[in-house]
Amino acid sequence: MRDLPKLSDDPQLQKMRIIPKLGYNTLKYFSTVFADFMISDHLINKYNIQAPRYTSYPTALKFEELQDSSYPGRAISNRNREARDISLYLHLPFCYSLCWFCGCTKVISRKQESSATYLEYLDKEIQLILPQMNPENRVIQVHLGGGSPTFLQPSELRWLGTRLHHHFNIADKAEMGVEIDPRRLTHDHIKALADTGFNRGSLGVQDVNPEVQKAINRIQPTEQVEQVISWLREEEFESVNFDLIYGLPHQTPKSIDSTMDEIIRLNPDRLAVYSYAHVPWMKPAQKLLDGDHLPGPIDKFRMLEQVTGKLTGNGYRAIGMDHFAKPDDELSIAQDQNNLHRNFQGYSTWANVDLYAFGMSGISQVGDVYLQNIKELNDYYEALDADQSPYIKTYSLNEDDRIRRTVIMTLMCDMQLDFDALSDQTGVAFREYFADEIENLKPFESDGFLEWTVNGFKLTNDGRFFVRNVATTFDAYFGEKKEKQFSKSV
Ligand code: SF4
């Protein structure tokens, strides 16, 4: 499984990804260097509302308790009448210590043996749904997320990778990604991942500033990050990604400037730059953070401008919302071809690929049905002990949801809408169906966030920062008084 050729060499995979979703022309403005913006404090405050990130539509808040335990099996069987390309997500929740900013579903544990037990359950969960799946399905994407997948010992990572190849037909050049905690990692972890086909590593970096690291209880010297990068390069990983966060305690527009110089020196292929969402009423770990040193929304937004200007001025391109990639990265190429897609992991180059998630809290998307797993570890184990798949919530999209999902995901990826193309794609006359929504876009125009085009509109460079706000216009459920559970858009 070593010496994986590049994805771009595979004509079959290529064929799937080059068919544009919509017939737009290439968006030249995506390559623009974002250097000269300065959105007013007034507009930042006006648009700093709680809004979904739209990794799905409807959002997980609409999911309902599962009433009929046979429903997921039927939905999966129906969807597997024909073989298709699929994607896998495995949630590995364990972490050695708690980062105080964390909003993930994780289990803090110092007991290394916790992961061996969990892996047995994970394997059982996979085996429970295999009879409903088409054996000819081809897996083109695998993602290990968490928690910290690298909490697992190298031998456990090797075992997990081997089991995945045993259970599924994984394409030779599948994208196999893993989230990596650089602390406590060894070269053997990376070798085990590479030997079982993993070829993309995402490093949780957050910030290289020691004062910030101390404030979030995550001490991670830059040398550690550099060491991991060199192992990944040595083991010929195709892509090294960084996850960064702005809006943490002690970060300022000035400090983030030095941080970004260091990040650019480390030369990742891709970056995801997330806004820190301080929601201690939902994520109790965040109560440990020193709230006195959290930057306010204006400073936060200036940091985002700083990060965006710095990255686009140093050869990276802004991808959708909060992602950046080098011009030859597959995400950049997909964006040029209007072939970018959004899913629970952020952005992807694959269209219409069902996602099967395993592990506590995982969310599967099987055609028009979402299935969410139990979030608590003991309950997850209990369901599997009773030979039950651990689904707890579900949602089945209706016709209006399907139309709105297409519109919102197109906007989140392309930063523009072509009403004629969307009419063709959704089967409804867009201008009539969304007459009220189009009217409601006018304030965004007057605030300089969108410009009308011949067939629709596109967001300006300023407007890209507020794409979530614009997307809420098309969300039939936004305003149902659950917004407190979303993070703020700044
Ligand atoms: S940020 Fe990552 S490593 Fe830290 S507690 Fe959360 S999941 Fe674990």
C-alpha cells in the first residue's frame, strides 16, 4: 500500500471529479490577494450573529430521536441496491489531556488500554451494517477524526487500517486522512498509518505562541510540529494540513501576525482556520478558559483579516469559508472547476458520495437520510453489546430541504449563485420559488457584501467573510429560536 501514485493519475477518479456541478465560468476573484480590506466596526457588530456553519442542511439541530430501530437498516439497504462510491469517517474519541478550548466529542483518558476496547466495539459496529451494504461499493475517502486518533498505539493504528481494508473495497488511490496530535507522537505512528494507505495528515496546531498555548492548556513546541511534518514528508504523505484557531485568549492582531509568519515558514499544503466559538454553556471544558483575555469581536475579525491577507499574500488561495490551500492543491483545482463540495469534514472534491460514520457521535449521510450515533461512550458500548447499531437520531430530507440544501451548499462552496443553473439543477423556477429570499438579500448588497450578476449574485471579497449570514437567508429553519446553540459568525 506504499508508493501511492497521485490521485490525479487515476483516470477513473479524475472522470468523477471534473464534471462541473454547474456551468459557471472560473471565478477569477478567488485568486485575489485579500490585502486591502477593512470592514467597519459597525458592520462587524451588525453581522456578528449566531449562525450555522452549514456542514449539513438541515443542521444537526433538526435531527429527531429515532423512533423505529429498523429504519436505519432499511434506509441503508435501499441506498445500497446499486454499488456506489462511498466515504468513511471513524471517530476515535480518546485524548490524554483536555485542551480548554475544545468543542469536540472526546474522552479524556490516561489509560492506554481504553483504545483497544473501543476498537473492538468500532469493528463490531462496522460488521453490523455490512450485510446492508453493497459489497461492490468502492471507498474513495477515509477520515480518522476525534478526539485524537493518534492516541492509538502504532500497532492499533495498523490493526484498524488492516480491518478497514478487510471490510471494505478501498480504492487504490483513495484519500485517507487522519487528524494528528503532534504531542506524544512517534515516527512509528506515521509509519503504521502510511503502511495501511493513509496519505493525508491534519495537524492540530491552533497557535505557535507559547502564551496562547499555556492559556488553552496545550503546550506544543514548534520543534514538535516540525518533527511530525518531516516524518509525514518522509513517509510520502501527499498533503500536510494545519488546523489553526483565532479568537483564543491572549491572541491579538499583532500576535497573530507573528504566528502567521511562523506558520508560513512551516509550509503546510492546506490550512483550516477556525474562529474560536466560546460556548461554555454547551462545552463545559471552556469554563476553564480565562475569559478575561478573550479578544472581542472586533479584534477577532481583525485577526481574520490579518490571517487572510497574510496567507493569500503568500501563495495560498482562500477556499470556501475558512480554508486555504496552495494553487496546485486539489481543493484549489476543484474550486476553479466549480466542483467543490461541503460535508461534515469541511470541504471535499467529491460529489454525491454517501458518508458512513462509525464511532460515538458520528453522523452518516446516506442519500437523503442523516443518521447520528449515540454521543456517550457507555451508551455506545451498551447498544453494541445488545447487537444494535448505535444510531440515536435521524432526519430524512423532504423536497424543500433538498432544494435548499443544494442552494446553501453551492453558496458555501462557490460564493455565488447562478439562478438559472440552480433552476435546472433543482427543478424549480428559482426566481419564483425564492422570491422572498432574493428580496431579503438586498441589505447584503447595500452593505457591500454582494453584487448582482446577469444570472444571480456573487459575494464580494468582504462578503465572503459573512457567507454564513447570507446562507441563513435560504435556511427555512433559521429563526426557530435555537440559534443560541450555534457559534457566532465572527
Ligand atoms: S482539541 Fe483535540 S486533543 Fe485537545 S481535547 Fe479536543 S479533541 Fe482532544
